Amino acid sequence: MTNTDRPEDGGAAAPAARTSVTFSAGGVRRGFLRFAALTPFVIPFGIAYGAAAVEAGFTAAQAVTMSALVFAGASQFAVLEVWADPVPWIAVLTLAATVNARFFVMSAALARWANALPPGRRFLALCTLADANFADTHGAMRAGERDMGILLGGGLAQWWAWVVGTALGAYAGAAMGALERYGADVVLPCFFIALVAAGLRERVNWAPAAVGAVVAVATMEALPAGWGVIAGALAGGAAAALRP
Amino acid sequence: MSGMLPGGDAAVYLGVAAIALVTLGARLGGAALMARAPMTDRAQRFLDGMAAGVMAALVATIVARGGARELAAVGAAALTMLGARNATLSMAVGMAVAAAWTALV
């Protein structure tokens, strides 16, 4: 959602970029260090997720595995909203895909540099793509940076903090008592509203956000858990696509 | 509370792996698509709109199911973000409002 830049080309039409883009251990290290200041803020978010996941019925080990493999807080929190017994897998996977569709857009925006790398390094560069390291790397590459390693470095810096935070919350969450006392149960909507508010600085996001909210609330009673949100997301996308 | 697992332990791990694959597909898919054919302007706008819509839809659903406490927390977080442009501070303010509400109301 922070991505407003149209990916101008797919890499094939950018021979200059193709020849000069690199991916080095030094770049990974630099990217990691660029995020050192952000790491302390990722851990409490992870703690809130770990505690919320256990409360939703995950074991601590399952919650930590989820954070380690998925590494996408927004979708992990969203999945907890529809988690039930038996697990509604189609809704869960569709919701995860919908919430993480923004990574697809970000990946496309980085294509002209990422696609200049050989496939193995391209995979490594993109596999920890998330909101913050996308914004950092996209800005840096446009400003003349050539090393896509910074994307992985920034992702790894957030990844370990996310996993450690999740473990702390999942294993110690029960000892913390009721999440409501700390306001930890509202971390998810507060995180999402921060993303929405950031997006509202761009006028093009106003209609999709409004349509998404209205459709989700209007359909939430009629549709099975999770599908109201998916309907809202699709309606928001349609509102943007059909804009004259 | 976590003794009986929904769908059994192995099923949950399989599901986690599936969520991870879907997410990885999004991370790799955008660049992969661009290598073949540039996204049309309309497809790009649909995905951008969906990204904005899904966040608003989640917040609206949670607030509609919750109550005044959730609305107060989310409202405080939104105002903080619009003013300070800091997502971490915004979340901290929202949580503080919710915690204070639980303690006082």
C-alpha cells in the first residue's frame, strides 16, 4: 500500500540496470545494519502476535513455526480472526493471499533490479520482502544503490526479531494474564489502521478503503467468517480498477 | 486451551506451510510476472486498490464486532498516524487507550 510507483518495465528493457545490479554478502550486512534501529520495535509486535496466536488455539511451537515460515505479520494476525475448529482452510488461504497481495505489487516494483540477478540470488533477495524493507530498498535503488542484498539484510533483521518476539509471547503469554489488560488485543486493528491512515495520504486510496470497509461490514453477517473481509478487498480493488 | 488442536497438529503444520507458500508466491510472483509481460495499468490499480481495501475491511469488521473500546483505540491510532506519521507510535497509543479503558471503565 505504501507502493505508489508504477513499475515502469520488467527488467528486460533496462540493460543498464541489468548489468550493474549485484547481490553480495556485504550488501546483506549493510541492509541488516540499516534496520538495527527498527528491531526493538518489531519484538513487542511479535510478543503480541505470539500471545494472540496461543489464545486463538495454536500451540507455542505452531505459532513460532508460523512466524518463521510466513514472516508476514498482517496476514498472520488476519488468519487468527477466522481461525476456528474445524479450520476453514479455503477462507484462511484466500485471506492470506488477499492480505499479502501487496507483496506482489512490491515485487513487481522491484522487478527491474531483481530480474537482473540470476534466479538463485533473485530468490534470496525477494524471499523476505516485507513492507519496511521494500520501502527502504526501493528508495535506495532509485537513488543509485546497486546491491539487492540490502533487501534480504533488512528482511533478516526484522525476521529474527519477529520470530524471537513470537516465541516470547507464545511461551510466556499465559503468564502475562489477560491480553486486554495491556491493550495487546487491539494491536491488529491499530496496526491496520496505521497502514490505512498512511495510505490515505494518497487520494487514489480513499475510494478503495471506503468501499472495502463498507462492503466488509455489510456482508460480515451474511458470509462465513473471513469472507466479508475478502469481499471488501475485492470490492476495493474493483473500485480502483474501474475508476475512470 | 491449546490442548485440543483444530484439525490436528499435522494439519495445522500443513496449513502453515500452505500459508507460507502463498506468501512466498506473492513475494516472488510480482517480479516473475514482470519478466514475462508488464502488468496492465488496470491490473496494477486493482492490486493497489485491493491492498487499501483489505486493510480498511479488516479494521471495519473488528470495530463493528467490538465496541466503544475498540473504536476509541483505533480512532486514537488513526489520529496519531495522521499526525505523527509513525506506525509504531500509532500502535502504542492505540494499545494505551485500550489498556486505560479496561482499567478505568
